[in-house]
Amino acid sequence: MKDEKHHLSTYTSLIIVLVILLVLTTISVLVTGIHLGPVTVAVALLIASVKVAIVITQFMHLKFENLFLKLAVSGVFALFAVVILITFIDYYFR
């Protein structure tokens, strides 16, 4: 615990993250208004995944963690992507 450092984010970086999240939220709302068929859900999930990655790296300070924790979180995202992919494949072939 001696080596623990406090990581402070600047206001400008937080404002940039806020703007990016608001833009992505606006895009996801606009995409649901456009009829893209089955691709609409995939696009919405992709945008949501990007937003989650931004929140985890910026607000949960994953960018300051060691490589093992970054790989563990990446593995969870990969597993989630595989489960979603299997769900879409199952839904498509029914």
C-alpha cells in the first residue's frame, strides 16, 4: 500500500469524456429512430460497449492499473461479446 498513488483527472479531460459520452448517447438514440432492421440492436450494443470502455478507463481509472487487471477486464469483455454473438446466431437460425 506504500506504492499506491492518487490519480487526479483534470477538468478538461472530464469535460471531454462528458462530451464524448453525450455524443455517443445522442447517436444511439438517433440510431434507434432509423429502421436498420436487425442491425439496430448490434449498433446499439456496439455504441454501449464503447461507452462502457470509456467509463471504465476514465472514471474507474483502469488506465492506471497493471497489465494483469487490464487483461482480466478485456477477457470479461471478450466473453460478453462471445455470449452476445452466440445469442444473435441462435436468434437468427430460429
